[in-house]
Amino acid sequence: MNELNSVDPKWAWLPFEPTSDQPWNQTLAAHLFRRAGFGADLATLDVAVKQSPAEVVEQLVLRNTEANDFRAAADTLAETVLAGGDPKQLSAAWVYRLLFTPNQLLEKMTLFWHGHFATGAEKVQDARMMWNQNQFLRQHALGDFHELTQKISQDPAMLVYLDSAINRKAHPNENFARELMELFCLGEGNYGEKDVLELARCFTGWEVKGKQFRKNRYQHDSEAKTILGQSGNFDGEDGVRIVLEQPQLEQFLARKWFRFFVCDEPQPSAELLQPLADAFRQHDLQVAPALTMLLKSNIFFSKHALGRKIKSPVELMLGTLRSLQATTNTQLLASGLLAIGQGLFYPPNVKGWDGGRTWINSSTLLGRANLFGKILENSATRFDGKSLTEALRNLGVRTADTAIGHFAKCLLAVPLSDVTKSELRQTYQNQTGDEEQKLRSLLHAITSLPQSQLG
């Protein structure tokens, strides 16, 4: 039985108001920061609970551009990597942003759009074009979906990835046209094969020269076309506009956001999603108002959402580090993310990452645990700039029991059973070595638990 079928759509999208039964506390604040970002340390959560949930959400949404000083530092690092020309090295520059950004929702949505408008460096093979696309997605992450879609259609990395750069009037290439409707805007069943061919003709003559987009008018099909019931001498911009006008668009995006922010399963009904979809269209496809509604909502803070998502590798690794104010070797982390299934700039295909249960199997669970082991063994891994022992002592954490409680409060969306706590205590006691080694082994054990995989 789909438990979401019993949810009243009107109630679902009303702003959450704390009650005595469900107070606004560190648990709900941590849930908000895990979903709208990558997690928060206890000091940040303490500040959040002194405000209302709505105020915290509004602050997250309003930070829709990077501060000049942070952007300058992050861009300088990226430019250093770009000089080498290796897209795999570029992943570490994005890890830096994920780890240190003060604009968590902006970066979370940049990651969302990277999976939505999936473009892979394995085919593009040009670090500069991949980074330019990443910067573009960040710039428009919380903005106008009209503009985002129009410009991603002309993005050089996208043109190369979906073969749109070789789309010629004599031989229209259908790849981008198909994915624009199926994966980016409308979903399967909301267009026909004739629409794909006619839309592909709109994009003929679009190409990449000197790593820049340009239109080759000699290769553009300037004859009349019929797309989704509209006829005319359309070019590519017209084709995108027509797709964005379709009423299926807002439901399609609402469903993806629901799965990304609320829960992996079960699938929400169209009726449940309709208020969110309507808000997206009523705000002229502006992303920020729709996400504000979602993140403030009753459904977002309900039992249907809490602990009901499997963390992606990025969410798990970056969330753990951010929640503990930890830093590490970004190249080690970037290469590790690729090994366990979420390499930045390396989505598996044009569909992006499937997410949900597909993140977890015996191999990936072992890979996650092994990556945490490597991070905790690395000398570059520090906690608030200190050893783990010193960082915990500064927080008043001095025993195995208080360390278990601290890690659970910072990292877990579901509570630990007494049996699991006892096993963790035994893990700590059985470890040899100094206090730092024992505490890092305890943290490794906690991050390897099934409960740690839930967000």
C-alpha cells in the first residue's frame, strides 16, 4: 500500500508549524540541513533552532549567489587544476566547494542539475567546457528554469555530449531533442516520435567552435516544423520554448524534486504533487519559490520524509565531514567518490544517477566503508583544524558513551538501538592504540552502520 495516498495534498504543502508533539529542535534542523545541503555542525543547528523553520529556509534560499571572497578562492583552485586539463582532477575543485561553501542549498541544487542535465567528462574530454557548465549550473541553480533550459541547450559540453554539435539539416541528430523532452522536461509518454524528429530539425546548425557555441546558418533547416501541436518556421530557441509551455513540465519537475528532497519511495501521486507543480508554473518557472514551498512544508518535516532517503555517496561523505567540521584531502575524496558510484563530472549516462536503493549493494556498502577508512587514516583529515580527540574534548566529549552520543546526534537521521550502542562501545574498548586511533575507529564503525546510509 502506498502510504502517501492517505496524505491530504492541501495539508502536505502548508507551512510546517511546530507543536508540542513535533517541536522545532536539533533533529528537525539537522534534517533540513541534510536535505537542503550536506549537513551542519551542532553550533549551526543551535543557531537554527533559535529561529523559526521558515526563517531558516528563507535564509538558505536567499543565499543564491556565492560571496565574492569564497568564489574567488574556489575559482582560483579550479583554475590551477584546469591548467593541467584533466577532468578527473577537476572533481577535487568541486569537492572543495561542497566541503566549504556557505551556500549549501545553492551547491545542492548545482549537484541536482548536474544529475538532471547529465553531462559526462568521459565523452566531452574537455575540462574547461565541463567546468564552464558547472559554473553555469551554479549561476542558475535557483533561478529561472526558462533561462536555464535555453542556455543549457547551447552549452558546449552538452552539445558535444548529446551529439548536438554535429546536427545538420541533411541528417538531423535526434539525441538532444529526445532527451530534452524525455529526461529534462516532460517525461516518457508526453511526446511522439514525430515530435522528436521535428524538434531535432530546430537545432540543426548548432555547433561548437573554439569551445564556444555558435549557429551555422548554412546547416540550419529553415523549413516549417510541427512540434507538440504547434507549427512554424522554428529555430532551437522556439523549440525549447514550446517544450517549456507543455503542462506536463511542472509535474515532471515537482516529482523529481519530491524524490530528491522528501523521500525515495513510494511514488507520490499526481494529486499530491499538483499544489507544488501549480506553484512552480504560477511563479513563471522560477525555481526558488517552488523550493521554498517544498522546504517549508508539512510533508517535508513529516514521518514520510524523516530518515526516508538513502544518502548518495556525496551526501554521505560530505555530510559527515561538514557535520563534524572536518576537512580532508579533496583529491582523495574526489577519486573515492568516483570509485563508489558518484564521480563528479562523471554521471553514468544521460539519465544521471538513478539514486535511491540503487546506491546500495554489498559492493558499494563495502566501498563506502573503505573510503571512510582511507579518509580517517589520512593525515590531512582534521576536525575543526585539530585532532579528533582535541576537537571532541573542546565539546566536552571525553568518554566512549558521550562520543557515541555525539556522533549519533551529528550524523544519524534514525536513532541507535541499545544493542547497537553496546556493540559500538565494545568496538571502542577492543581497539588498540592511542585515544585518537580508538576514536577514529569508533567513528569509522558508526559511519559504516546501515543507519548512517539513511538521510
